[in-house]
Amino acid sequence: MKIKRLLRSIIGGEKRQAFIIPLLAIFCSLVVSALLLLSMGRNPFVAFQSILAGAGVLAKPNYAGGRGMVTDIMMTLAALTPMIFASLAVTVAFKGGLFNIGISGQMLFSGFLATILVGYSDLPSYVAIPLVLIVGAVAGALVGGLIGILKSKFNINEVVSSIMLNYIIMYVISFFILTRYVDSITRNSSAINASARLVFQNFMIGPYRAVLPVFIILAIGAAIAIKFFLDRTRMGFDLRTVGLNTQAARYLGISPQLNIMFAMTFSGALAGIAGVMHYLGYNDMIPPGSLSSIGFDAIAVALLGNLNPIGTIFAAALITVISQGTTYMSSVLDIQREIAQVITGLILLFSACGAFLRQLLSRTGERTE
């Protein structure tokens, strides 16, 4: 009990914990990552510096082919856009007391439908781009809504159903890609038409050629809107109440079943938008037989962002920088690129510990008051 009180006195109240605990999680994960790199005989400071350079946060020693620091940072922003939407999807589900681990499957389903329905069409960009977003949101909402129905009507755990749907979606879509839409050279799905792409290609910024990820503005705006929705609207209050205590929600006349279905449908729609941003924005094709790691990394982002829509923007930026910068790091230090997944996994681990620590300190505060 003395240790708990000491931790509470150091870390402070809830408002201070919202900043201190995520920073502590990042610090601990970087320390452990540095020790791991040292055990491999690599300089962790050089490794972290090369990650930042690869993501465009710092300058590389040299560039070629009309590329520059702005090229790398724009590509990082293009990767950040789906990460923010995926993290918001995890956050919304968490607020409803649910764990949507099926983000990757919902992304893949949405990206595939948008690709075959709009991406291969000859529609002009001013028609194709809105349609891509609509198809993505609706497709994701359908999968998320199905998980919500299974949970609310049949009490099937959403973790189990979403994991199973991940692999069902992956294998079914892989079959269709390899039999109908495969590119004979890359063995991925055929590239979409440029008019349906959610980034502007070969955009000139001064003397440098880069992509222009205009929908990063939409991602940030969505985070702000969801923050307002959760904190300032009746539907947001109902959703959070069900997530905190279903018995209390029933006492207040709130339907847990309806809010569970709504939370998963809303979460799925956000995951669907993340899918089209990834498969028709950052990429222009779909690799068969694989799920995007974004759906799983988004869990770390949501926890690191303290399940706060605004916090997810900064947490998503950190995870995206690590992910984008590791290719350059691996070439500089001659180590495997998968070390980024290790660092991300460590952040997830310490973020989960941070959530436990917040709960522990909250209980301690209740007992001492």
C-alpha cells in the first residue's frame, strides 16, 4: 500500500497521469530496445537517429533521383493517415467496452471491395474518390456490425469472432485476387487506376518529387470530431456508460445491446476508411495472403494515446515514424527490419502495463479518500 501511495504521489492525479504514464511507457520501451540493440552489437543512438532519418524527421547524408527530406516526410504522412483511422477504430470499440481485434480484416475487406468496384473503373477522380471513401466505410461497418450482432444477440466474444473473421476474409480475398485480379509480374492484385488513388502522385514540392497525402487533414478532423462526439453528445455518453458498466447503463435506461452494435459498427466504419487509405492511398494494390500490421499496431497506438482520440494522433505519429524509418535503419546498421515490430511490441507491452498502473492508482485513490 505504501508503494502504491508513493507512485500516486510521484505520478499525480488523473490529468497528470494522462501525460506521465504514456511518456513513461515510451521511455521504458526505448530503454529495453536500446539494450536489445546493444546485445546485437549495434549503437542504439545511431539506430534511433537512422529511424528518424528514414521517416523524414531528420535529414539523410545524401539523396538521389529528385528525392529529399520532404519526400520521406510526405510518405510518412501517407502511412500515418490509415494508422490514425485504425487507432480511432480501436478507441471507439474500447470506449464501448469492446476489443476490436479485427481491424486488419475489416481494412482488407473494405480495401478489396473499393478496389474492384471503384479502383478498376474509369470514373473521374471527383467521382471515384468520394465513392472509394463511401464503399470503404460501408464495407467496414458491415463487418463490424456483424461482430456487434454476434456479441449483443448471441453473447459471442468479439475477440474470438473478429479473429476468425480476419482469417476468413484474408483467405477468401486471397482466392479472388489470385484467380481474377492478380498481376502476373508482382503476384499482387492489379494496380488501381490513378483517378481512384487517395494520394496525389509525383507532386512537386520545390525541386523534390513526393506524394501529397491530402487526407491526413480528414484523419485529424475525424479525431477531433470523435473526441467531441464521445465527450459532448448523448450518444457518446451512452456508449461510454455501457463500456464502463452495463448494469448502470440499464439502470439509466440505456440499451447495452444497441450500443454494442453501434460501437462495433462505428469502429468497423473507421477501420474501413483506414483500409481504403492504406490499399488505395499509401499503396495501390493488395498483396494476397496477408493482413496489414496496421490493424494490430493500432492497438498499441490506442493504449499509448490513453484511449483519447486526440492522443491517438501523437501516438500514431510515433509508431508510424518507427515503422517507416526501419528500412533505412536496417540498411545503415545491417540488421533485420523486423526489429521495428519488436520495438512496437515493447511499446504495446509497456502501454498495457500503463493501463494497469492507471487502474491500480485509481483504486488506491478511492481507498484513501
